[in-house]
Amino acid sequence: MSKGKKKSAAAWLMAAPLYIFTLVFVLGPLVYMLVLSFLQRAEVWGVTSQVTLDNYKNILTPVYLRTFAESFRLAVTSTLLIALIGYPFGYFMAKLRGGWKRAAMLGLMIPFWTSSLIRLYGWIVILRSGGTLDKALMALGLTQRPLKLLYTYPAVLVGMVYALVPFMILAVYSSAEKMDWSLVEAARDLGASAPRAFFTITFKLTLPGLLSGVILTFIPSMGLFFIADILGGNKVVLVGSLIQDQLNQAHNWPFAAALSVVLMALTSLMIWFYRRVTHVKELEGIL
């Protein structure tokens, strides 16, 4: 065997575990979910081998369409808020120097050392009637009686923003950290105002990081049902909550699979749109 063939065989052996893992634990479940979505639920338990489109037709009923619309509205709203908070944070964190940058990064990473469920239960203490927020507002004279913030749409929105904003910050920070700041200085030297230099140079160069943060926050917010369950109770139902109910309570696995396929298709569409936009930006930069 030649030296080149030996290297090729060694490389294949090194990559084989990754391919096997991808086939068994990634592609396999996706194919199973897709096949299951076209099967029919059994009368007592499990599924039958009868192929049907009823699972997808049921998604078109008004109650389920409203659930998708509610999930999409929450995802869009939370992503916009996350972008408004995370972009300036990541941008200015990239401009920090030395120990200040390390301190900001440490403060950003500390919440990840604790379970997200524990942190969300902490928000219950803050948002509940007579909780920390109510006491602070009444002490400042801003409110006269306890507010009912817990188990509402704003509470779920706060939980989404809190859980996902670090991903936006890190994405923007990574993009801004690699930026050539001399381009901004050159624009200012040529007479551009600070806002014009920002939107023509800085924002365009950090736009890939912003779009990456949008993808990293929008896609999870469509299916993070445990946040809606903890902070929204039964008043805010997302697609993820609906899938969980179909699996654990109704035991309608084919319909849950169909919901998952549609949700996956929507998120895949977002990824395609992101890749399309970034590809166009790369071509503009080359030209």
C-alpha cells in the first residue's frame, strides 16, 4: 500500500466515529420522526402502519395555527429585544481592554455555571405577587399594590430574553473583536460623522455576528417550552409545549412528529435565509 493510501485510510478511520455518530444519533432520529409523522395513531397505544396525511392536515386547524402564530410572535419579539440589548453589550465589550474585558466575559459566563431551571425559578421569586420586584416598586412609590406579573406573556418574554441574550452578546462580540478598527478611524479622518461611520463601516462589518445571534436566539425561542411552562403557566402555549403535551398526555406520537417536522422546516428556512444574506454580503465585500 502506498504512503498516500495509508494516509487516506488513516484519515477515514479517524473520521469514521464522527460519521457513525451522525448517522445513528442525528440522521436516524430525523428520518424516524419524518416517517412517524405520516403514520396513524393506534386506538390504544403506539402507532399503526397505515400511511396518512391527517397529522399535517390537523396542524391547519385554527387552534394549532394560533399556537404557531403565538410562538412566532414571541420568537420575533424576544429576538428583537435580545438584539437591542445584546448588540450594544457585545460591541462595547469588544472595545474594552485588558482586565475589564476579562471581567465582562466572566460576568457573562457565570450564569451558565448554574442550571437554567434554577435561574428561571429565581425569576418566580422576583416576578410573583409580593415578590422582589413588587416590593422595590412599592418602596419607590411607583405602584400602590402588588402587580400580577407572573404567569403572563411579559413574564415569558423576560425569561426568553434572560435565557438567550448571552448567545447574542457572544456572537456580536466575536464579530466585533475581529473587526479592523482602523477602517473606522479612516472614515472619521475623511470627515464622516460618528453615526455615519458606525452605520457604513462598523455595522456592516459586525452584521454577520448580529445575524448569527439572531439565528442562535430565534430558533430556540420557538421551542423553549419549559420557559413558558415555568413563567407562563398554562396561559402561554408554544409549539414546544404542544409537542410535549401530545407526547406525554395525549400519546399522539404521529401528530407530535408532524408538529416537530413543521417546526424544523421553519427553523431550517431561517438558517437558509441567514446563509443567503451572509453569502450576499460576502459577494458584496469581494466586489
